[in-house]
Amino acid sequence: MDEFEQQIRNSLRTAVANRPPILPIDPGSVDVAGRATARPRRQWARLLPIAAAFALIAGIGVAVLATRPGTVPAVPAGTPSIQPAASVTPSASVTPSATTASPAGNGIRLRLFNESPWDFTSAGINDRNLGPLPSQMITGYVDYTDDPHLMNVHLVGADGTWGFGVSVPDDGARPSGDYTLTIRALGGRPSVVASGGDRERIFAPEPNAPENQVHDYPQVRLHNDGAGTLEHVSLRWSGGAQLVVDDLKPGEYTEYAEMGAVRLGAEVTVVVDGRQLSYTPKSAGAKLARGNATYVLRVVDGALDVTTEVQQ
Amino acid sequence: MGATNNRARRLVRGVGDRTVLVASGELSFAEFVHARNQRLLDLAWLVTRSTEDARDAVQEALTGLYRNWERLPAGDEFEAYVHRTVVNACLRVIRRRPRWLPVPAPGELRSAPSTTDAAEAVATSDELWRLCGELTAVQRAAVVLRFWSDCTYAEIGSALGCTEATARSHVHRATARLRTRMAAGEQ
């Protein structure tokens, strides 16, 4: 490889290192897309030769009949009468899961807006499932006329299930109107805030930990793989999570700690011999969904080097 | 999502340039996607030069891989298959693009270097990246596979669906064009 080709290589690497962030692909969405597009096509493709064979046989049959004089009786000309085989009436049992109708009485209308980077496979309020809610998507409004004053917003994602209590006064002064419950990333986990008309009367506190709440977070630990002691070790993730250790002796491992939903890339700072060293990841990296992650820290030629080992 | 195959150990070592995933047993499609997400997005972004198109292309490629997950070849052939799927998805996305010149968002614009020391290398790098945008999509894919993914010409040919000689020709022509344009810019 000559010098110019090396420059091309460096250029591409620099471009990647500085590229704008791209939201990672959720395997679940691929699963759904794959099922939706692939399977029916393959079944259809399997039926094609059979259909072609039938068409060929039918064609030959018609051709033989048409060429045999006297065997096909003449059909008198007339106006063809076409009757529908059955009348189609809308089913009364089909009810849309989200409606845009105005709320009756003191009812409120709620919808969910997913402003977070996570895709949820299921989202709902009380017993109403609003279906999957990918990042940056919004549901339709749902009427809540007769619901109790404390409603549960539930979200199911790759990292577990979250529940939030949404309080609405039930003292007769219950506000009516349209509200959007916005799901945001706060401290590495989802949080819900309300916006809309009389939003002081409706609020979403911190997760109220419903009975079925399940967390499947990765366990994170640090390892000093260098020859010197690392002091004031700090790892910060893009979602706001932080892991701080006072000092880490050579060869030492910390205990595992649960860090919530974090991505692979963490910004690391340490102090070595009174000098602060830092490491910035090139990208946020893949989301750590589960398993044990060890961040291996070592100082090489005065620079901090960080690698990550993930055991799934 | 339960599809697995038995190429785990080889695959997971290829994650990015700084990550070692230690896995055992069979590799599921979900684990593969988690492990290779960023690397595939990097490749797609280099070829398409657009974050939206890169994501579309990788999504499309992964959908294709998912369909055939349990029938995919193992070892090096698997890597070639993944490359081919992603690059082809990129080329399809590029062909679907409306014919306009994209203007980078302000956040994507990098500030000009202010010193002349390292600045020259940075400027060269920037200029080369800009000129890569003038290559045809196939030439750019060939350059990315050759100089970023370190593919052999045979692997590039496999990914682009052409012979090794044609792949060599794509890379040669692209390099020559970049060299010429760089030289013209310096004068």
C-alpha cells in the first residue's frame, strides 16, 4: 500500500470516527420486518409452478374444446346478470384501539410520544394496549372517561418492563382535554412527562414499580490491567449513568455493578501520578442489553487505553 | 428471534476495533445484530454518505440476513455474504435516491483546522473524504471495502457481484481519480 492509499485509509477512518450518530438497528424490528416480507413471498413462490401448471392444462383443454365443431352449444346473447355473492357489512365488533373522537364529559384523551432512543415492543395505558412504539413515534389519542384516577403507563422494551403512575384528580374537578405523555431518556432509563392543556392536574411521577417489573441490565465492572494504580476512576455513559471508583490497584477487579441501560462506549477519566488521563470512545457503541461487561483499563505510553469484554 | 448458528466465536471477535465480545455456544441473530450494529452502520455510512440511507440500507440488509439466517454459510464465506448483502443494500438505496445534491446538516460540518502543523493532514483527509463523494457508488463501495474493511480483491468482487479483475479495476480507477483530483486541487 503506497502513501496515497494510506491517506485514503486514514481519511475513511477519520470520517467514521467523526460521523454523526446513527440510531442502532433493533433486532426486534428486523425480526418483524423479516417475518412480514419474507415468509409470504416464499409461500407464494412455491405456489407459482403449481398455478402455472394448472393454467397450462386449462389452456390446452379450452383450446381442444374450442377446435372441436359441434361439441360446444351456442349461447344466446343477452344481458349478463351479475349478483353479488354476499353483501358485505361492517363488523360491529371491530373497535379501533386508538380513537380521535372527542372525549365525553370530563374525560381526557391521552397519547404516548416516544422521544427516547429506545424502541418499545409494546406500550399501553391501563388495560389498553397501544401496540409497538418505536423511537420518535406517537400513538393516536385514546379516550379515558371512566378510568380510575391513577392510571398505569406500561412499556415493554428490550431491557425490561417499565411502569409509570399517572395521577388524575377524581374529585369532580377532573380536567378534560388532550394530553401527551412523552417518554424521555433520563438517567439511562425511560421517564414519562406530561404535556398538554391543564397539565398541572395530570402528572407522571417516577416509575411506580408494578408487580411485573423486570430488569435485565448488564453488570459492569472495571479491571486495571496496567502496572500502576489508577485513582479517581470515572466512567460516564451517554445516557447519564456514571460509575466512580476511588482507586484501582494493578490487576484489581471491582465488584459488578448494575448500571441500567447503557451503551458500550463510555468516557473514562483516571488520575495517574497526579496527572489526569481521559479516554473518549469513537462511538456510543451497541446497547448492553444483558450479561457481564468488564472495562479493561491500562495506561500505555502515557495514554489511557480502554477495551471492553462482554460475556453474554 | 430464536435463530442461531454456530459461528459465534469467529464473529464476535470482529466487533469494531476496540471491542472483544466473549461468547460461548451458538450465536443468535439478535446477538449478531447487537454485536455488529455499529460496524455495519459504519460501512453503510461510508458507502452511502448519509445517516438515514445508512440506517435504511443496514435495516434492509439485516432483514435479508434474517430470512436466511439458518442457511447462511460459515466462516469467511459468511463475512463475504454479510459484506455483499450490506453493500448491495447500499447500492439499492443510492439508486432509489432522488437526484439532488445533499447539503450536510450544520452539525455534520467540521470546522476548518486553525493550525498548519497537523492541519495539513486533517485537510488532506477531509479533502479525500469529500472527493470520495464524487466517485460512483460502485467505485466508492470498492474503495471502502479495500481500504477500510481490508478486503481482498476477490472478496470485493464477491461483494460487488463481479470478477476479481473487475474489482481490481474499480479500485484502481477510483484511486487514480482521487489522485488526479487531489493533484488538481493542490495546484
